[in-house]
Amino acid sequence: MPSPSDTTFRNATIAVLVENEAGILARVVGLFSGRGYNIESLTVAPVDQNRRLSRITIVTSGTDMVIEQIKAQLDRLVPVHRVSDLTLEGPHLAREMMLIKVVGKGENRMEALRLADAFRARVVDATTESLVFEMTGAGDKLDAFIELMRPIGLAEISRTGVVAIARGPGGLLA
């Protein structure tokens, strides 16, 4: 009989330290698609001075058993150096960045500016008919801002995906 953790779905934020070489991202994505796992968010960038190492941050979901399988399969990929489930390994910070375009004039424009101020979004572009806001924060904060902008004149959204890091002195490069 399966244990409750084998059947309960959870989100996982997984950080993977890899050699920065051609094809590694395709292999990571292929691992997920080949086994039917979903990637909810994926970010990747070089993280060392010589640009030899990259950090891939993946947000996925599944049972504990599926998440463990994902981590084990990622760890077996060459050239993966380290795999860390930030969700389980203690406190961590997770943020997204978003650009959001709102079209409107008059009162709608003023309301968009008031809400942006309350959410600490920055105006990064403005025309007589539109505003583009930049906002960084947790995904639910960004989602709330989007929902408030819909009736005002939401025109376009671009999001980075989640970036995350463990709190405290430890880390992937340590």
C-alpha cells in the first residue's frame, strides 16, 4: 500500500548546477518531456566568473516519489555537478520578474499607476496610451497584480520564471 507522501502532489523548486556547454538544457528538458513530467518554470544563466558553470532553476510538481526520481535522473546527467531541492532543504527565496503592459487613458491610467505604486512596480516605459511596469516578487504577488490590471486594460505580459536561492551561508557553489 502506498504511503500518503507517495500520492500527495507538491511543488518543488530544484536548482541544478551544470557545466555551461551546448546541449545541456536540451538534455534536461528532454528528461522531463521523455517521462511526461511537467516543467512549470525554467530559468538558466551562467553563475561563475569564467562562465563555465550555469544554474538551472526548475519548478515542477509531482508526488514525493516522482520528485525523487526527477532529482536522481538529473543527478545522473553529465555534466551535472549538483542537484538541490530547495523546497525540502530549508528556507529559500524565490522570485520572478515581470514586464506588464497596460493600455489606457484618463482614470484607467491613473488607477494603473496607483495600483503599481501599492505593489511597488516601476514604470519602465510610458506613452500617451500605454504604460509598461516592471515588477519583481513571489509568483502570487505578480498574479494578483495581473488580475487587478485586467479590467484596466492589460495588453501584454512577459515573465522570467522563478529564480531561487537557499537562505544562509550554504549554496550550490559552496
